[in-house]
Amino acid sequence: MDVLTAVEPDRIASDLEAGHKFWLDLVDPPDEEVNRVGELLGLHPIAIEDTREFGQRPKVDVYEDHVLLVFYTARLEDGSVEPIEVHVYVAGGFLITARRGRCDILDSLRDRVEEIHEHPIYEILDTLTDAFYPVIEGLEEQVDALEAEVLTRPRREQLTSIYRLLQEVRMIGRVATVQRDQFEAASDDVGRLVELEDTGEYLRDIGDHLAQISGELHRQSEDLSALTSTYFNANADRLNAVATRLTVLGTLFVLWTLVTGFFGQNFGWLVSHVDSRSDFLIFGVGSLVIPTVILLTLFWIKRRDWF
């Protein structure tokens, strides 16, 4: 398979005349170059218009002799999910991929094109699809790390991280779900345009991967929603623990206030008889220490039932 990275009319015409398949991979193509490709290969004007205006949802447009797939892959950049939109034209004699910005997996695939000459469309779509798996693994690590932090010590900034991650997962999850549904409808039309043995099995494999990716992202979205509830529950438990400690301390202060208040009264017997160090230690200190020990012992025994 011949690989082109720019529009070369003579080379394209030569490949078409000789019946050689070629793959044209365009990175940040200007509108003029997209229009020229459309004219050379007879692509539908509506398809060309879509490629001039990126930001499309995943979709499949079927024309008489070619199919346009707006196909998404993704990468994890500094912990954030970055979707990559790739326009894939499939026809009997050629493939075209157009994208904005870098897509390392396509660059790598293009460098080893000799390995994909038998099943090029399958290899391209499978490579774009499988790139979701490292993203899912990276997101899963972030979810696990957040969960461990929340269970150890909930803090306000963790809630912000949970919501940010939940937005990213839902965003890429919506893309993956739509792409899964659209690809199921596209399989027959793609198979009709390419001469590929056991086409259904190859394309079904991609469909299975898309379904698995969509399911994993949906599960992660549910896990993050559950983690939000876990944060509030853990925070409530922490506040309850603080309130419990304050309650115990407050109970002790009530006891001490009661004892000291009693001995602060000007009863005649107290004034006449509590006048030595031993009396002070027995009546004063003892009346504080003994009830405190009894109360703390009671709290310790009932700690599982009361706290």
C-alpha cells in the first residue's frame, strides 16, 4: 500500500490508474487541500464540508462509492482526557484519514505500513479503538487514588477532583457510546467497499471493543458518582467522631463543675471540717478523680454501642 502525507495529484492519479491502493494521511489540512482531494477522488461535497469543519459528533455518512466515518480516539495528557477526532474515508481503492493536531498512534502505524497491507481499514480503526484502553486504565488509577484519599481523610478539594474527573469520564463516555452505535450501522457499508476476507469478523471485533470501552466508561461514571456519596458519608463520619469527642469532654466538664460547685458552697460542716491537706485530697481530689474514672470506664465499655 502506498502512503501519502500530502496531496500529490500525479502520484494519486498513477496509483488509481495502476489499481494500487493508497492511504492518504492528512494532518491539519487547509481547506484548499481538502477541496482538492475531493475533486481528485470524487468525494461527496457534504463529506468534504464536514472535513473542513471539525468538531463533529461520531457518525457514519454512506455515499455511492465511499463512506465517511467521523471516528474518535483519545489520549491521556497530564492526567486529563483529550479526545482526538479523525475523519476516515473508506473506498474500494483508497483510504483517507484527516485530523487536527498530533495523533501518535496513526504516525506509528503509518511508519510500519508494510504490516497492514492486507487489512488496512481494520488496522486503522482497530488502532484508534484500542487507544482508549490506556486512557481507561489511567482514569481507573485516578479513581482508585481518589477513593483511597477519601476513605483515609476526606477534604474539600477531593470533591472538586471527583467532579472534574466525572465530567471528563462522562464526556468521553458519550462519545464512545455514540461511536459504538454508529459503527454497528456502518459495518455492512464498510465491508461492501473493501475487498477483505471475512470482513464481518474483522469489523465485528472492532464493534466488540467499542462496546467494551463504552461499558467500562459507563462503569467508571457510576463509580465516581458513588464516590461522591462516599465522600459525604466519610465527611459525616468524621464530623460525628469530632462531635463524640466533644460530647465526652463536655460530660466530664459537667461532672467536674458539679463537684467543684458543691464544694464551693458555704455549708457550715464543710467550712468547719475540710481544713487540712488530707481532707482536701480525700474530699476534693478524690471526688473529682473517682467519678471521672468510673465515667471513662463506662464510656470504654459502651463505646461500640454508643459511638
